[in-house]
Amino acid sequence: MKYTNILKDLSYNADKVTITVLFETDTTKEIRIAFKAGQLMKKHQTAFPITVAMIQGELDFGVNDKVHHLVAGDIVALQGGVPHDLLAKTDSIVRLTLSKQDAVSRVKAIID
């Protein structure tokens, strides 16, 4: 069994999005992304499917040049190869589920 609390030890960075690996399972990597209002994760994609779950806040999730306004409780699944971007409208917390084959360093490189 793996256990964590997505709100525990939460910190925001005024300069860039904060990415924290919560834990890994045999098939996934569970990541918390904390945004201050106005922070952006520029357009990017991965070769693997992802799931994005809004825990807190509001953000605009751009996919295929269409913007989807996400709020707490919304969950989005994308196949690999789909370009997307995220813009926080308020301070926000996102749970990102990556394939075990994907690299956390790839996600971190998006914000650098």
C-alpha cells in the first residue's frame, strides 16, 4: 500500500510552478503540481497517456487550440501525443498521473 495526502507539505513558488512526486506504483507516477495564479505550463506533450485531476482552484487547459476551464473536481484524460498547456486562473493544485514509462524530469523541464 502507498499513502500520501496531496495537501500535506504544500508549497507554492512565486517564480514558477512547483512539481512534487507524491509516489510511484508499479504502473504510474503520481505528481502534485502547485500553481500560483497566473502561472503557465507552456504547450507540451508526452508519448504516454496522462490523467489530470483538479484538486483545488481553477485553470484553463488548452488542448488542440481549444481552452477548457477546469475547476476543483474535474478530471481529464489525454492520450499520448496530444499537445496541451495549463494556465492557472487562481492558486491551483493538480494531481498528474503519468505512465511509469514517462519521466518526471520531462515534466520539470517544461517549467524551466
